[in-house]
Amino acid sequence: MPMTPDTLYQQALRERGFAPDPAQAAAVSALQTCFGALQQGRTPQGLYLWGPVGRGKTWLMDLFHRCLTVAARRQHFHHFMAWVHQRLFQLNGTADPLQALARELAGEIRVLCFDELFVSDIGDAIILGRLFQVLFDQGVVVVATSNQPPGQLYLDGFNRERFLPAIAAIERHMKVLAVAGEQDHRLHPGAARQRYWVAQPEALATVFDQLSPHDPGSEQPLQVGPRQVQVVRHSPQALWCRFADLCEQPLAAMDFMALCDRFPAILVGGIPALSGAQQAGRIARGTEDGAARVVAGDRELPTLAPKDDSVRRFIALVDECYDRRVALYLEAEVPLDALYTQGYLAFPYQRTLSRLREMQLQRFA
């Protein structure tokens, strides 16, 4: 029997104990149609699968990607954007670097699969408007997952009008489908495995010793790109850091990628309660994170809590560990459900919370 999204889905229901879900079944039908058209050499509409966390969107997209026989690329959205920014820097001096990048990519692939499309940065918003349009014009089929429908992406972002072309392109070239069944499939029963402790710093010492029984580890700072990260200990088997040294320093998503490449387990201790009262911010006239100038005049920034920068880094760390199946052990001042309950990042944090809950099961990592 040929491998198709539908056959893999039916096999999972029959042999792997997956629960039937009408919303998933509808998504599989749409993915099957897209797959069939590609197999016949046609250029179908792409797909935009959105819905709450834990509904199986990523799993369904991965079924589709596994079946493809045409050139395809599958990436987490923030990995893709990191690559885009790096490639645009390399193309500096080209007449239209963004168009050159899109045409280069279109020459290499027929299908682009994005996981967790979420836009919070104005630089990304500006880039995506043109990038999507050029990719679609070049015949690239895009399949993406997101927790939001296209119309809600970057909803409260400043200069949002610069992102509207991207929304229009998505809605024109992709079938938008809600995967919003009642079940959070990440929470199906499974053997528990504690990887989160409250006010028990000694727990991480025990975990480190279990993970690295024949190597006490080094306390020397760790070189991560151009920066040194202070550690509690590290060995080839595990990295143990304080939250302040990992998430309150100017590290980027690329740095967390490098850490997950190097360590099969990461331990983070001393995590404070991350919620906080929000406060207004302003940005100087004529600036836009180095991406583009804007109309003169001071602008209001979204209200930010004092810890939101560290929360953003924490979200990036959890996402990277989850995607790479790197075991993440955490010790915090408050229970998991109370870690971050309000703030500008409350919506994207819901995905992080769902992933952290799944990480407390034996089946993870």
C-alpha cells in the first residue's frame, strides 16, 4: 500500500492507539488532496492548519511531509526566520535580496512546511509580506500550523499594516482549516516522569548525577557563540544552569539551537515567578528594530512586564528542547501552572505550558 497522509493516519488509529478525532480527519482529507495534486505534478493550494495547543497539527503536517516525493523543506517557524535573516545578511548588496532569496528557495523546493507560525517581531512581519507573495508566485506550496487563524496573526503589533499583505497572500493561496477538536492529545494518559520541581534545588543535583554518573562535570563557563554562559555544571551528558544565566542574558534562538545540538539534557534552576505587572513603553521616532524607518513621531510599544524578555527566551528554550526531544529539567519558585499567568506573552505561552506538561510524561525524550 502506498504511503499517503490518509494511510498513515488510519494506521495510527488502528495500530498505535490514537483516538479518532473529526477535526483531525478533516485535516487529513485536505492534506490528502494536496498530496495527490503534487503527485500528479500540479500546484495545489497550500494548507494553513490552526487551532488550540495539543490538537495534533504538527503531527498531521509531519505525516504529510513524510509522504512527499517532491523536494520539500520542513522547519520550525523561528528556525526558518533565523535562516532568512542570516541569508538576507549574506545577500546584502544584491539589488533585491528578499526576492533573490525567495527565488533561490523556490529553485530548491516545491513544498515548504512551517511549524508553529507565530509573528511577534516587526522585522519578521515586514519580511513575510513580500516573501510569501514571491514564494507563491514561484509556485511553492506552503503548509503551515499555527495556534491562530491568519487574521489574528500579529494582531496587536505596531505597524501591523505592514503585515497585512502577508495575511492576504496566506488567505489567497492557502486553504485555512481549523483543527480545534475537544481533545488535547498531549494529555492522554501515560506514565509520569517528574521533570519539574518547586523550591527543591537539590533535585537538579540528583538529576545531574544520574545523567552523568561517571563525570562530576565542569564549573567553567560555556562558550556559546560570542558569549560565555555561566553554569552550575556541565558534562557531555547534561548542562545545568541558573535561569538568570540562561534566560536573563542576551541569548537568541540560535544559541538555544546550539545548546540542544550539544547536550542531550538541560537543567535550569532558580526560575522565578515570571508574571508581573505590565508597564507601558515607548520607542524613539524613526526606528523599527533596525528593519525599516517609520513615519516620524513617537510610538507606543505593547505594554510589557519587566520579565517578558526572559520569558521570550524561556519560550524559545522550551520550544527547542521539545522539537529536538532534549530532556528539560526545571526547578522553580512556583508550581508549573502558576509560572506565567499574565503578560504580553500569555497567548504564545499557552503552547509552552502544554509542552511542559507533556514533558512530565515518560514518553517524552
